Amino acid sequence: MQNLVILAGNVGATPEVRTTQGGTKITQFSLATSRPKRDSEGKILKDADGRRVEDTEWHRITCFNGVGKTVAQYVDKGQKVMVRGRIHYTRWTDNENVERYGVEIIADEVTFLSRGRQQQGNTQDHGGLDDDDVPF
């Protein structure tokens, strides 16, 4: 059996980087995924303007090592990415002695589906092609 998650969505905020006491760098960001809302008969709901109504879910994504470094350098709010990883559940007791639960996705791969920010000083020439000119 395998714990495997694949999500594609929009980054909700600029990724945050922190360092553990042991020196491990951890990069975290939120990812929004959406799907159409359906009525009791399974038909997709539409608003007054004829646009479909969607349910949005937010996921906490955690990256380590090289994946985390790349995400911290190049990913920004609003960018479309695909995350491949695993679900990780945590349980703890807070200061008021209440048991709490959390879930996050530990990313093994983050694929850029749209352009994010470029590293400062990166003046790479793309030959005058826009994203719309690329045939794939």
C-alpha cells in the first residue's frame, strides 16, 4: 500500500521558510484546490451569471531539502503548481490540555504549472517567446 497524494492548484501566499533547532530548513505554503458544486441530482450548480459555483479546499504543503529551497526561491502567491507527496497526520495536546489534530502534505515534488517569480539577477533570454507561443 502507498500513501500518495497529487494536488494541482493555486498557491495562497508566498512560501514561508523556517529552520529547526537541528538546522533543517522547512518551507511551507498553502495550496487552494477547487471542484464544482453539485446539486442533489449531481448537476453542476451555476450562479446568476451562468458561471459554475465551486468549492475551494485549502491544503498545507511542507517541503524539505532541495524541493523546499526551489519552492522558496521561485514560488509566489497565485502561481499554479502541482504537488506530489504524502499525507501526514499529527496529534498534540495544547496548553489547555485539549487534544488537537493536524494534517499536511509532505511534498516530494513540486511542478510549476505557471510562472512564478524569477530569481533576482536572472536575465535569461527566452528568444522573444511568450507563454502563449509555446506549443505545449
